[in-house]
Amino acid sequence: MLRHEFFLPECGLRLVLNHPHAGYVEEGDIDRWIINEAQFIVSDQNHSDDAVLLPFDLDPDNDTPETVQTKLDGDTAGLSVRSLAQGDRRQSYFLDDAIVVEITWRPELRGIDRVWVVRMGSEMLEAPQKS
């Protein structure tokens, strides 16, 4: 499987793409590229917050765990008293189609530092074994 990672710091965007057959066939189908991860980095100092457009209608400045719960409407994990005491402000939302959205909150839990979107299992495609 071929994997490419693209990072556009001026946009605060990192993408990871995989192609399940590239390298194993003579000609790979360009339509078979799969986006496995998308990371939106709001707090990156290489760009202004205005340049970052977040998915799911997330508001980088005003969203809270409560407002995002209504937008994403999925099961959640993270933000326990223990994790917050350790400085871990990550919260995961588990959506349909095996999509996981991880949000890293700003210290006051109002506003977003980072959003990471992953489709679980898509990277599990096995490449043919070379003999």
C-alpha cells in the first residue's frame, strides 16, 4: 500500500492518503486514493485562525464540549477529571461509518486547538504478499 502525507502549514491542514494497490500493479487507479486522516491545526503559529475552516461546522473560537456534542451527536470518550488534571484536553467522538473525530480543547475548554478526523479500519487493507 502506498501512503502519502501532505502538510500545508499556511492552512493548518495535514492529510494522509493511502492507495491500496499502488506499487503492486502496473497502473494504479487514481480514483482509489483514500483519505485516512485529516488534521486541522488551529493553534499552529504559521497561520492565522481565520485561515482554518473546520469540518462539521465546528467553531474554533466558541465551541465547547457541550456545543460539539449537539453537532456531532455520537458517543464520546475523554475529558475525565483525571485526564484534565494531567493536562490532557483531548475528547473523541465516535460517528457512523467508523469515523472518529478527536478534538483537543483550549485550556479553558472553550475553543479548539486541533481537530483530527480518522476513518477507522480503512488503513487495514492488506497489500498482496510479495514472494
